Amino acid sequence: MSTLVHMLPLISPWWSSAENLSDLGRVLLEDKRPVVLIGNKGSGKTSMLFQSAVTYASEGGTVVFICHQPLSQIPLTVHGMPSPDPSVLQSVRFLYMSDVKELVEFCASIHTRACLPSVIIVDNMDSYVHQLKGNCVEHAAAKLCAMLMDTANFIQYKSKKACLVVMSASDTIKSLPSILKQFNMNPVFIEKSDHSSSGKECKLLAKTSQSTPVEVILCINTSVITVKQLQFSTAPT
């Protein structure tokens, strides 16, 4: 869940009045599980993945951002988070892979690369799962997760530094949350809510490794994503 801190300003001084903020920061930063954003189209998944890439790169990370097709425009950023300055984006390598075979080749050849990434981001994993699926989409999803985690583990072994995996997926694969948990991945759900005068609202729902529920209300307009409300409870459910 430390990835969420790289997507959204959840431990910003802006939230100093939020109850148990220091506890939230500690819990989120200590939770190093890979995060998978799950939501339908238009819920801001790509924008939040992009923001995490920018934040990690601004901290000196080397980021690989994998997506099915070239981005038509720079995704929205999150208010209060690092900006996608050209100097920062130099540390983000965008790879456009329409065919799952390209992703398999990337993972299989990672040992030949001189510069190993510290963060691997895969947008819309569904597009690759459905190419692998054969007769069983669940098996394909598990195969993709295993492949990416094996790649991250190899990078960690080779570089002696952790390699993070961050992905997004639609909510059409109903068994995906249980599959992710088999690989110690953390599903984070994004639900569209009502439109307000300031833009479209979405609700982000997550649980930390201690089963602590976190709820964030996001406002998405044409230029930026803003955190509107944060709820955090220390009582596990």
C-alpha cells in the first residue's frame, strides 16, 4: 500500500485534522505489497498509475510503464503530488505492447538488460489476460501475475533492491481479487460515484496488510484529480 502514497497525497499535512493520520502513514508505508487498481472505464486508473510513475521517478526510481497502446495524451495528475516535468519523465520508459507475446518477451529477457527497473507498471492487464486465456481466464490471470512477480523477484535478486509491481484491471474478471491474494497482491477498488459541480467523483476502497479499511473520495475533472475526503479506521474488519 506504500504505492497509494505515491499516487495520492494521503499523508500530506492537508490531512492533519484527519483522525489517526500518523497511524495511517505508518501502516501505508510499511505495506509493500504490489497494488492492482480495479475499476471500470473512466475511473481514473491510468491517471493514478501515471502519477505513481512520476512520483517514483521524482524520488530517483527507474520506472517502466507498459500499456497496450500509445497514450493519446498525458494522463491527469493528482493535486498535491509531483508534476511530470521533462527531467522527471526521463526516468520513465514507456513501452507499448499490443501483443502479450511482447510482454512475455520483456519478462523473459529481463536478465539481459543493463538497466533494471525499480518499478514495473502495467496498465489494463485485462488486455493481456484475454490473449492468454485459452479456455480459462482465471488461469491466464494467475499466469500473468506469476510471470510479473518472477520478474520482480529476479530484479530484486540481481540488483539487491526491491522491484515494485503496480497494475490496473477492469472489474470484469470477478475472481481477480482472490487470484491476486494468492500472489500477495493487494486489490484496490475504484467505484464511480455521483457527478458534482466540480467534476466526477470516484470512491477508492482498500485494506492494508492489517485489514485496516481505507476509503478515499476522489474528484476527477478535466485537468486534475483531487482528494476530496479520506476515511481511515484503526479497527480491523
